[in-house]
Amino acid sequence: MNTKKSISKNKTEAVRKETNHTTKTSTISSESDALPNKTTPAFLMTIYDEHKYIGVLMKVLAEQLENISSKGTADFDLMFDIMHYMREFPDRFHHPREEVLFLLLKEKDSSLTPTIKNLLNHHEHFGDRGDLILDALNDIIHKFTISKKDALQDLFEDYISVLETHIELEETEILCRAIDLLDESDWQQLKHRTTVVEDPIFGHQVHQRYRRIYDHLAQRIEKAADDFTLMEFVGLGAFFESIEPLSLGISEISDIINSHSKQVYRTNANCYKSLRVSPPNQRTDYIAKPVNCFLDCYDVYVDGLFNIGKVLRKTREKVAEPYSTGFNLLKELEKQ
Ligand SMILES: [Fe+2]
Ligand SMILES: [Fe+2]
């Protein structure tokens, strides 16, 4: 473990040196150095969005580090969950997707090679450093080894600092260049060569494994909103809370539509097959059979709509709940 750490420390210094070197000496300039906008290709938008999510989580980690300094303790479980997410999502999906983009960009413009090499080193560094941090957190949580707190702070400070530099470098020197260098067929190629996996915290549905992070972020939003007006508090907090039931409802509805459309397809296919396999005795069968088929499908449609209605009613109650709680709170405050 100590050897692993010292190797990692040397690597960190190398990573830092290279980062500074590339940033200072780079002559790359881009015409598209503006923030992402409506015309930004979907492939890049996903990367920009994921950078935002990572940035939010790094802020939470920085706050927890501050708590260690000022209060001598922090929410180590929350920190563990965030690092678990970093290893499971950005390290497994975000960075590898970027690496496919880097490869294509290097072919288009070889002057990007040093910067890309630097970024690839960072990707490797995040994996090594992430594992060390998870080990240290695990010891603190399960073995109560408080003495590891100083080492943990150093590891985290380094991790956050390299990650921030990394994202800045990607956005200012690589992603903007990608807009200039790639055309529609390149974007299509990237789309086919990579997989986009829905984010387990910021996607449509919050994964149970990361529920603690979600709750923490929801609380932060409410706290921040509290600094504005009371009306904003009611609206923003309620909106954030309603995201999950709403997305759950939408997911249930899409499951119902999916299963019912399969049934409708099967019913139609059987009807068509029966007309082909056994030709009707009477010409009116050509009308009667499709009509029967339509009636069968009608039952399926009605059944599906009934189920969707049930989900919508359930979802509406859940979505409305935080709003009504907020309004009740506002009324109570007005009375005082
Ligand atoms: Fe990256
Ligand atoms: Fe990135």
C-alpha cells in the first residue's frame, strides 16, 4: 500500500508538471471557444453535461474536506459514495468515450498529440488515485482509523485539483477544437463507436446505490433556494423533489406502452397470417377478420390506457406532494 502510494505520488507530480507544461506552451487556438450552445453536437453535449455533474460532486467533496479541517470530521459515507460513482461512471464510461474522440482528433490534427497524451495520463491517474481514496475511506468508515484523515485530505486535494485542471484542459483545448475539426460523418462515426449509459445520479432515474448523494444534493438545492425568496424556495425545492417520481412514472408508462405495443403487433401478425394460411370461405371474411383484429387490439389499447391512467394518478400525487408541503410551509410562515 505504501509503495503504491509513493508510486502514485510520483505519478501525480509528473501529471501536474505535464499539465502545466502543456497549458503554458500550447499554441492551439480555437474559433469555437465559446460555451456549448444549441448547435453543439449531441456527442459533445453529453460530455459537457457530465463535466457539470462531476463539478457539482467535486464541490461537495471540497465542502466535506473543509469540514474535516474545521470540525475534525465529515460525512465519510457520502464521500465514499461519490468516489464509488467516480470509479463506476466517469472512469468506466465518460473517459473511455472521450478517448475514442481523442483518437479521431489526433488523426485530424497531430499538434493535439501532446495535450491528448497528457489527458490520457490523467485518466489513468484518476483510476489509481480513486482506488487509493476508496481504500482510505473504507478504513476510516469500518476500522475507525482516524489517523488516516490527513493522508485522505492530501489524496483528495490532489484528486480534485488534477480533475479540475483536466476538465478545463479538455474543454478549452480539445472539445472546442473538435467542433472545428469534425464533420457530420465523424460525429456519426463517434456515435456508433461509443456507448452512452444513463447517468445513475443525474439521469432520468436515480439509482438506489446513489440515493444518499441525491438526498444530499436535494438538501443543498433547498438550502440555496432559501437564500432567495420564499416563493422560490417552494418552487425550486419542490421541482427538484418531483424529478424522481416524475421520471419513475415516465419509466413505468414506457414499460406499459412497450408491452402493449408488442401485444398489438402480435395480434395483427396473427390476423394477417390466418388470412394468408387459410384463405377465407367468404369474401366478407376479408373485412370481418381485420375488424375482429381491431376489436382485439382495442381491448389491449383500453387496458394499456387504464394502466397508464393508474400510473399518472400515482405520479401526480407524488409530484404534487412537495409542492403542497412547500405551500403549507409558506402559509404557516405567513401566519407567524
Ligand atoms: Fe477526461
Ligand atoms: Fe472529461
